[in-house]
Amino acid sequence: MKEHWHQYSYGHTPDGDRVMLVTVETDYPGRRQFPAVLVCRKDGLYRLWRTGRKKMLEPGFVWPLVARRGDDEKSLVVHVPKTWGIQHGSGCVLRAIPHWILRANTSNMARLLIAWYFVEHKVDFARVTRVDQPLRVGSEMPVSPLWRPVAITTIPNTDVVVRAVNTGALLQRLKLGLERIYVSEQAWIRAPRIEASLRALAHRFPARMVLVKAKSYGRWAAALRLKRVRAQEYQFVGSSLQSQYEDDFGFEKYWNEAPLAGMLRFRVGDFPRGITFMFLHEMQLGFEEWVTLDVDGMLQVEEKAQERRKAQDRKAGEALARTFKANPSKQGNDHIDDVKTP
């Protein structure tokens, strides 16, 4: 097996930095492939990871301005990791990085680039597999690969949905293109005036906004003695939205957790009367915080949530330690009475 790499796409940020997405591949039979991000800045050449980590590969490196196409790319060969193997020219297949990524104004651009690469790769693969499939009358077209966002957001509170529509916050979040937003049709059942706006947004951004059909929870509502529609919404709509995006991405709590790996999950809106029915893998946000949230803010929220979970685990461990210290018990086989042998 031989390793080789080439540039997949490139672009320039508003600061003038050259950003390059390269792919490292292995020839048959292994066929290993992964993306990497390089950035040529004023102080040198860097490699960026999706976790936010970065490493300078060559201080003072300047992108060469040469006339022959391809020679500038060869200037990277002596600086990239040797484990990437030889360099293959990519002038004929080089594509431009979308402007919305270059202008995202985030310190963790590698996260966006690598997510975009995997989406493009799936779309290209799907297009190739459709070439030898002749279309017949009445035949169904294959389902397009699902767009993989940075974050998944659910809005189970109708009051928050109405506020997001009226203030234009929902439209701005959809234009930002960082998340896939789930809203229940229960929202326009309680607020019919926003139905046209929600349908228009879902039609304009079909990959970024999903309208989840409202369900009837007759038996559950009767068991919990919930008669008002508003009370049923606060109790059930959140889990309905979560079930929808888990089905969309093929997520299964016990058998297949990989599809949601790397994607942040948020729930927007506070629940009334102190109800905080929230799943462990969803982070709750207030409306004002969500409206101004960028990629860096999303990562900070995730880091704070991880710190809170660690603190809770630590407190639980300390409580158990105090319990065992106050009530010492014998460990191992010490509880078994000694057996006297003749």
C-alpha cells in the first residue's frame, strides 16, 4: 500500500490567508482516505484539526507566485507530514471552497471544512451510482444524501417559534447554514398565522429546516391527565422532535450512535413552571443566546456542558466515597467466613 495526497479545494479568507483542504488516500487494498486542512498565513504554514488544535509546519512559509500551474502546490511537499506519502497533482479537479465557509468568522474553520468535505463526497458518490440506473416511468428517484450540519436544533415551544418567525431570527439562522432546525406542526395549530411563514421557510431551506408532523398522544395524555393542548405540547413535542432527527440520521440509542457523532444538539426555549424535561445529549439554550450563537459559541456551550457533567460525576463519586467511609464494608471475599481445614 502506498500513501498519496492532493489538494481537494482551496480558498482565501477575508484576511488574505490561503486555506487548503487536502485528501490523503491509500491505494488498494486498504483504500484509507481522510481529509486534512492546511492554512498559509503571514507567519507560516499551519495544519488545523477539527478539534480546534493547530500546529505550525513551517515558520515563515510564503505561498509562491509562479507562472506554471502545479508548481506552487509542489512547494508543500517538503513541509507536509511524511506519512502522507507522495503528492499527486490536482490542478484538473481542484474546486473552490464556498464563500459562506471562508466568511464564517470562526477560529475553528477545520470543523466546517471537514464536515463540508464529507457531504460533498457523499453527494458525488450518489451521483456516480445513479449513472447506470435508467429512469423508468413511475420509478422513484434515489434519496439524496442528508446534509450533515454542525448542530441540530429543536424548538418545542410554540411561543419561541412565533417569536423567532416575527423577529426574523429563524430566517437569519437558516441563512447562516450551521444547523438543521426542527419545528413541530403543533406550532401553527396553536398559532395559525405563522403557518404560511413556516411552510415558506421549509420550502426555501428544505435541508436546513424540517417540519415535524403533529401527533396525537391520547393515551399518554389521559394517563398523565393532561387536557390542555398547551400542556400536552410541553410534555410531548420535545421528544417528538428528537425522535424525528434520530430517524433522519439513522441514530439508535443502543446500536448505532455514530451518525450523530460530532454534531452538537441544542434545544431552544425555556419550559414553563419549572419543567426541564431535557434529554442528556441535548443542551438547552435561551432564545437570546441562540440568536447570536456562532460556531465558536456552540463549541463553548458544549465545553461548558461537558464541564458540568464532569462536576456532577465528581460530586456523585465524592458522595459515594463519603458513604463508604462512614459505613466501611469489607471488599472482595472478606465477607466469606474463614473455612477451617482439618
